[in-house]
Amino acid sequence: MRKREHFIGLWLDDTEYRHLLKQCALSGLNASALIRHSIMGMNIQPKPPDTYAALLQELSAIGNNVNQIAYWANATKGISKTELAEAAALIRQTWRLVKETL
């Protein structure tokens, strides 16, 4: 059974249709979803680049590594210069990844 019970047909000229397709491509929504979002007053955001998923995965891995270093430093009540350098390198890598993606 359909969730939506009402159908509305819509006629567009070439310019309007091209604009609709462009908005669909930018937002990642299909025409139906885009129109529904628009009439409900929802803010339509551009779809994030495909690289965002990979960036989030890398950031998660880097965050886990930094947390392990912090845990080790707290457990042993100290951190070596090598471990501190590793943590700083992970943070620099994070910034590089974010800058490259944006």
C-alpha cells in the first residue's frame, strides 16, 4: 500500500524542466522528493561529495588511534616523545584529509 494517496501532475517548460533536473542532480534527490521537500519548506542541501564517506572512515580510524595513545598516556602516567609525535602526525593527517575533501 502506498504511503501517499494523492497524485499531482505537473507540466513544465524546457527551462523549468532543466532547472528541476539540475536541482535533482545537486541535491541527490529524485524529482518527487525534491518537490515534496520544497512544498514542505524544508531546506534542500547539496549532496555531499562521494569522498565524504571515505573521509569519515579515515577520521574515525585516526580518532581511534589518538584515543588509544591518550589512554596509554593516562594509564602509564606519561607519554614518550615518539608517541607524542605520532599523535601530532595523526592530527596533521586529519587536517590534510579534511582540507583535501573540502
